[in-house]
Amino acid sequence: MPYSMTRWNDGLDEVERVSPDITDETNALPARYFTDPDVYEMEKQKVFGQYWIYAGHTNCIPEVGDYYTRTIGDREIIVVRDHDDEVRAFYNVCAHRGSAMVDETPMTDPDNARRIRCPYHLWTYDLDGSLTSTPASFEDARLNPDLEDEDVGELDAEENALMEVRSDRIGPFVFVNFAEDPMSLDEQAGTMKAELEALPLEEYQLARRIVSEVECNWKTFGGNYSECDHCQANHQDWITGIALDESELEVNDYHWVLHYTHAEDVDDEMRIHDEHEAKFYYLWPNFTVNMYGTADGYGTYLIDPIDEERFQLVADYYFKDPDLSEEEAEFVRTSRQLQEEDFELVERQYRGLRSGALAQAQLGPNEHTVHKFHLLAQEAYEA
Amino acid sequence: MSQQRRTPFAATCTACGVDRETASANEIVAFYRRHHRHTGHDVEVTRADVDGDVPDTDDLETVVAELEEHYEEGVPIGVVAAAMARRGRSVGETLEEIHEVRMTGALYEPRHDHLAAF
């Protein structure tokens, strides 16, 4: 039987890379990856600048010209439905002198525009990003005595288009990727893409968005979401009706699925999917899809970092009718209860991690989803 | 059992039922901006332990001018939001009014997110 020993910051032990063998005592990320501000700065490039990141839901921008903005790390983008009914993403940056063009516009309160216009010098772009017009002052040299009008070059519509951000979808979920040569979304999402696209997710509307700020590293919450060893002791209301012993945590290349079996069967009308269970998907690095076992609806979590010690949990709830029934409102309230219980746990864990006593945590044998999560973080850091 | 110390500032988004406690007044404003970016929701200041008397007026310029006596290099914008909260204004409403008054030239920022009256 393997023997393991806690790696304290006591001058005796050194931290090691995350071992691919979960039975090793160094099976978790060293603690400093959760608390060091330099790590978060690195993650902006090596995690949030390399992998497919959730940008929003297509149902929120149903009409041509509908758009919302989204900020990922330091990058602000516009997600817009173009004239061909395609959802595209662009940096919210004018090609002229780099001004941000549109005001921050949340997905919950989208705006509509026939064209995207920079308010600074009125460069104007079509919804496909191409430059459609500039003021006359960019076509002649009337104020510059050193130039003749014929010296002024033409501004080509395509060569001066907005900078597009690579985007792709899983059903109605829009993802963006800032890397120059990324893996495909198909590869990152794996079987999760086909499983979700087999479901009528487009038939459901965003009914509630609740955004909470939590005092811990985003990965601390990600790890907590990914295992249920803590559920028996800490989610006593929720686990009533869940057969934890029959549940299973399934690990794939870049996502994992938590299958929670209900102790008693639930009517098919109370689920979108066929399996008689709740299915919670975690897609690396910070997106979850919550296919409930007891509600005709689904939810998503975006675990959106603020810095190394805080994140926002953007919790979206989708139902057939955006006006919630009493039962659906009660379902959301129960979900909020679960979140608050988890926030207390992760903030408590983070308080301990920040004290600096623990050099490297160790994971249990049933925390293999968290192990995968830590391995992926390490892979991203070392790339 | 330890007792957590009460933070001097707190705000809430009633739409989300989410509260935020902070050590600094300007962090209330930062919370509003982050929250609004995702939700479009406004937030209310629910607690503000501000030094000195809060001016008894609705006039933003006067509020900033009187609070300036207690601060060097401008009044933190969160302190102004806290003062205006006592007059029933949300953080979003105060920031909008600050923007409007700044655009008239009557207020300026001697440093980022700190206000002074011209």
C-alpha cells in the first residue's frame, strides 16, 4: 500500500510536479499556484489565452445586429449576430487608433446595431467586421500642408477590418479562442459536444443570471465543483434524494462529468436528457453545464477570475419560459443555497492555503476529477 | 470561536440577492462595475463607515466640496457614492451623475477614482 506524507512548508519537503499517478502524494498542484499573483498573470496568457473560453449564449442575441460584450482577462470582445445570421466575435478595438468602440453590454441586456461605429473618429464597420466608412478627413489632406490629396491612400475594407476572434459553438454555447493556432473546440470538448448537441438546448431561454463574488482562487472553486467527497458533510439538503454510492465521476481529455444518481426515479418530464440522473459537465478551464435531474431546464456556471484571490461565479439558469414558475423559482433558490454552502467551503479552504503552511495538497482516490483539473493546469503552465 | 471583524463598507445587488463587504469605499465601486458588466444590475450601498459628517444636501458638487476637507488629493469615488446613498441614490445613479457633472467641468479627478470640485 502506498505511503503518503503531507508536504508542509516546514523546510523539509519540496514540492513536485503534479504526478500523473493519483496514488502518489504529489498528486495536486503546489499551493502557490493558487495564491501567487504572478501565476494569475501567467494564466491570462497560458490558460485564458490558449483554450476555448465560454463567451455566451446565442439565444440572447436572436436578431441580426444584436450584440453583447464580454471581457476575458484583459481582452474585451463584442459577440454579434451578423447579416448572415452567424454569431461572430471581434475585439472591441477600433482599427484606427485602438479605441474601445461600444460600451460594456452584458449578455442579459444586449444591444442592437446596424453597424459598429467607433465614437472617437467615426470609423464604421459592418457586422462582418469590414470597414464600411470613414469621415472625409481620412480621404484628403486638407489640414496637412506637407501632403497633397492624391498622396492619401485608400483604406481597404478588408485590410482594415476589425480583428476577429476565433469562435465556435457547442449548440447555443459560444466559445472563443485567442490563440494563433489552437486545438479545435471539437477536440477540447470531446464527447461533451455531441452529447450536448443531441439535446434541444436552443429551446430554452435565459431566465435568471445570478453573479456572486467569492474570495478564493478560481481553481479552488473549480476543484470543489468537480468532486462530491464533501457533499455528505456539507450539502445535507441537496444529497437527500441522491444515491452518492451509485454516482460516478467520469474523466475525459479536457472535460469531466459528474453523474449523480437519484435514489428514487424522477419523471422524464423533469429532465432534458434521457439518463435518469443529474449530469454536471466541467469543461476545462472554467465552464460548467449543469443538466439537472429534477428540473426541465439547465444551467451554466462561468468561473470568471478577478485576480488570484477572487472570482465571479456567473450562474445562468435556462428554462422553457423565461418567466419562472413557482417551482422553478424554488429550484433556483435551492441551487443558490448549494452555491452559498460551497462558497463558505472554498473561502475557508483558501484562507488556509493563503496562510502558506501547506506547500502541496494531496488528493484522495475519488478526487480523480480534481486530479485531472490540476494536471491540465500544469500542462497549460508548462506549454 | 473567532468573530469576524465587520468591514467598513458593504453593498448589495437585490436582483441577485448578493452582498459584498469591503475594506475600502472604492472597492464598492469596483464591485458595482464588475457586477454591472455581467448583469447590467445596479447595486446599493448598505453600510459605509465614513469619517466626518456627511453633507446634508442632494447637490453632488456640494457633497464633493464638503467631503474634500477630510481628504487629500480628492474624495474616493466610493465615499461619494456612500454619501449619496444616504440620499437614496444607488451606486449606478451616483456614477452616472458624477459623469454628467464631470462633463460640465465642475468636478475633476486629481487621481484615478478620486473627485475634487473645481
